[in-house]
Amino acid sequence: MNTKSSATALKLLNLYRQEHVIIGGWAAVNQVFVAQANDDVIRELKNMPTGKSLVQHIENLRSGKTPMDSIERDLMPYGGMMLDSTVPSIKLDDNQWQELEYGIDNFTPDQAGLETFTALGVVQKFGTEWITAIADAINQKPYLRDKWNIITQTYNAYRLWNTANEIIATPISERVRGQVQADMPEYETYLPMFGDAGMQLLEKLRTIISSLK
């Protein structure tokens, strides 16, 4: 196994599965797929769960069959269930829109602000898929997009902060090392948002993967 190619394949697979919470959506992650999926990475992907679907998607992008801002429906992660089953129809009434817009307008980019926002009834309506659902809903009101991006960034920052601290606090397996390396671009993007504490945590993660060849 080529460790570097395996780590890159894991990163691409994570992007594929998490596209619904990534700013820019398919237009953003498809650029990464095309740029980083060399022959070795493709071989690694073919041996990973759902990896063959991602490989086919990458081939479609490179051939021009699929536009760079899209994906064929039958190749969507989770079989398209994120759209078809989990949040089949995003419909908000006037009161829900009012609550959502108030929450977005008054959001503060910190833990307290995130907890306040996720406690809103209109957010709890969608359970664990609130990021996907709200993102789809505000497509109807694009003037909310910039403020919504701040909420998404804050959510990702605290998600990675908590994950990184859990990794540091537990024994590290080679699989976890590989996962940390695959996720390092995200850690490098979001952990600096926590200032010195975030940079110290980032250095600890870098130390964890330093033994990978």
C-alpha cells in the first residue's frame, strides 16, 4: 500500500461523502478530485467502500460527460438518499422563515452562537441533517448565502476542534494516522480560527502523522 496515495484517497472519499456541508458544493470538490486523483490514488479508491462510484465520477468529469459543477444522480453518495430520503422536501412556512432569518442575522461565530442557532425549532426540525436541509432551503433566498457560510464555517471549525481533541486524547492507530493526514487540509483551514490553542492542536496533529512515509 502506498501510504501517501491511500491518505489522498481517504481525503477524496471524505470530500465525496461530505459535499453537502462543503462551501461551493460539487463545483468546489470536483476541482480537487480531478487535480489529485492520479493513477495510484485511483487504484486505492477502487478498494475502498463506495470508492468505485467516486472513480466513475472522476472519469466522467475528465471525459466531459459530467459538468464540473455537477454529478450524475446514480453516482451521488449514499445513493442520493441525502436528498431523496433524509430531507425529501424542504418546505418552510412564513413563521419558520422568520425564525430562520432571525437566527441567521443574529448568529455569532462561537460555541454559544452555534448552540443557540441549532436550538431553533426550524433547525431541530431536520435533526442531524440540518446543515443539508437549511442549505437547500436558503437556495430560495440567495441573499442569506454569505451569512449562512459563516454558520457553516463555524460548525466545521468546532466539529474539527472536537475531533482533533478526541484524537489527541486516545491511543493512535495507523488507520487514525492515515485519516488525520487525509483530513489535514481541513484542520489547517479551521483550527487556526481558535488562535494559539488551535495552532498548538494543529502541531500535535502534525506530529501524529510525521511517522507516515
